[in-house]
Amino acid sequence: MRSRTLHLLLLPAFLGSSVLALAQAPASAPAASAPATQAQIAALQQAVQSAQSAGDNAWMLVSAALVLLMTGPGLALFYGGLVRKKNILGTMMQSFAMMALVTILWAIVGYSLAFGHGSSFIGGFEHLFLRGVSLTPNAAYAATIPEQTYMIYQLMFAIITPALITGAFAERMKFSAMALFLSLWSLFVYCPMAHMVWGVGGLLNSTGGHFPSLDFAGGTVVHVTSGVSALVTCLYLGKRIGYPQTNMPPHSMTLSFIGACLLWVGWFGFNAGSALASSSLATSAFVNTHFAAAAAAIGWSIAEWIHNGKPTALGAISGAVAGLVAITPASGFVQPMSALVIGLLAGLVCFFMVFAVKSFFGYDDSLDAFGVHGAGGTLGALLTGLLATRAINAAFGKDVPTGALDGHWGQLLNQFAGVAVAWAISIVGTLVLLFVVDKIVGLRVSPEEEAAGLDLSQHNEEGYDFNT
């Protein structure tokens, strides 16, 4: 107790001496510590930037993997289950072939044509053989991730786009013709369209293009081009033997159901990954993607229920894919309730295209690539211009309206321009390439090969061995 009292008596003296010592300290002491403080701030800023880059890069690599998942196994299973069993391997091989062929083409010249500096219509050759595509960011495209990450992410889009076309000519094109046609298509249709919409200096680029078109994740670049090209291809090839008199139902809805679910999951990388960062914009695109798919599945199912008396699994998964297609260009520009509207309309419109328009004109779009991707992509691109809002994405500036209902009605014209260019390049480019490939190797399998099926006639193997 006496010791505690002594300490209390000495405390004021100690504090007084400390204050006196601080008062008598040289004035230069704070200045001496300033450089250390600035260095600490700089180090802290660098650490924050490194953390952001690491987080963004991790999300983008995962997104790239998710988009590749959409082609194989997603699209391969989805399309493979919809054909007759004698064509399952031939159909799945077409998607798998794009994973290999487009990758090689992209590394050699495709990335440069799509994202190199060039004209308003196509990039140049500055990145030939990936020259200059390094592990440091390219600020023109994505400032927080390595350019190689951006390159590989965009490659996954380039892979799935021509693979979507295979649904239109399923069960009747030679494997050699398919490989040559879609390889050329990826260079002469996809790459120019990707450059016009997303490339620096592109005609339709939303930041500086002559017709600034809003396309967050590929409504025109991926779905309109593939869907319209699919229609042209099926018309050029003609109908399958026996169509439409012979019933050609899917041989395995189970496989198609699994494929559709994988597409739904992979689409989060497709749309949310297009934010190019682990950001709130990625969250918005993620939410919109899911909402639109759900609404479209319900919309298609209700329409089918009314039309046929029963909803089907095929209708539900087709509707979900239609909603995913339609929300793609709008995913990073609209509110969640707008996404529900886009999805519902996509389910109804794409149902009408498949059940009414296709039946009326009688074309043999085997797996409805045009009815879902061409029609859904066009609808989504136009609705983006109507419903986009600066509250989600101030694409043209913080205080500048984005879409028509946001106050920028002229954006509808820009969206029409983007759709028109996509339709034009798809129609002309596809017709020319089909003609050239037909002259070089021929497009269709023989009637005997078509009757035997692509599995045996093109690959000398079968998807199912019922003898063992």
C-alpha cells in the first residue's frame, strides 16, 4: 500500500519531465520520420494494388475455366443428347474439335485480329504468335490482370461461338468440312466482329466507336453471329433425309439436361467474368444472369404447356438457355427486375421462333441454334438499348444516360446498328465460306453415310455398344 502511494506521488513528476523532454526535442525530429511514413504509405498502396490484382486475376482465371466448361462438357452433352444415338460422338466431337482448333488459331493470329490495333473493322498483326502478350496488364482492356489472362479468357468465347453453329447442321456435315468451315469462320467472321465491338478503335466499340453499341458479354459477337450463321448453314446444306416426315426425337434427354445445367453454371463465368474484375459489376451481371435464365425457363414452359397441354424437360432447358442468351449483352447494364423481363420475353419469343416460325418456313435447324441464339441474341441486344441504366454501368460517363429509358433514346439506333452489322457479316461471310469449303472438300456426307450415322461414317466408332 505504501509502495502504491509512492508511485502515485511520483507520477506527476514523471509526466512533467516527459512533456519537458518533448518540448526540448529538436524541431527536425518529425521531419526525420516523414520519409519513413511516406515509404510506408507507398508500400501500403502497392500492397492494396497487388491484392486487387490477385483477386481480379483469380476470378478471371476461374471465369475462363467456367466458359470452357460451357463448350465441353456443357454444349457437347446438350447437343449430343438431342441428336439420334448414331450421331452422339460425331456431334460431341464437333464441340471438342473447336476446343483444339480455335486455340491454335487464336494463338497464331486470332487474338491479334480481334484485339490488336488496326482499322475500325479488324485488328492488325501486332500480336502475331502472341508477340507482346505478356504477364503485365494491357490498360486498354483490363488494367488489373495480366494480358495473358485477358487473352485466354477471350479465347474461351472464340471457342464456343463456332461450336454453337454445329447445332444447325447436326447429323449431316462431314467432319473435315466442319473443321475447315468453322476454322475459317472463326477468323473471318468472329474475329472482325469481336474487334468491332470490343477492340480498341472498333466500329461498334462503346468507348469511341462510330456506333457505340452496348454488348457486355457477347450478344452480337457470340449469339447473333452464331445464330444467323446457323440459319444460313442449314439452308445451304438442305434438310436431313426424311425431315420432317420422319420423327427424329432426342435420344437422351438425360444427357441434354445435364449439359443444360452445366451451361447455366458456366454462364456465370461468361457474363459475370466480362466485368474483367472481382467487382460489384460482376455481382450485378451474376445476379442478372441467374434471374433471366429462371424467368425464361418459366416463360417457355408456360407457353409450351398452353400449346401442347404439357410442359417438357426439353422446353424448360431450352427456355433457360434462351434466357441466358438474351441477358448476355445486357447483364452488366440492367437492374435485376429488368433481367426478369428480358428472360421472360426471351422464353416466349424463342418458343415462338422454334414452334411457329420454323414450322412455317420448314427449314431444318436441327437443334434450334437460330431459334435460340439468333433470335434470343437479337432480342437481348435491342432490349439492352432500352433497359440499360447508368445506375449499374455508366458506360458513357457518370452523368450521361445509358439506355433509352434512362434518357438516351438514341442508344436504340446504336443497338440496331450493332445487330445489323452482326447479321450482315454473318450472312455474307458464312455464304462465301460455305461455297469455298463445298468446292474444296464437299459439305454433306453421302446418303449412305447419313443413314449409318456420323459416329461410324466419320469416326469409325459408336457411342453405345449394346453387345457388351
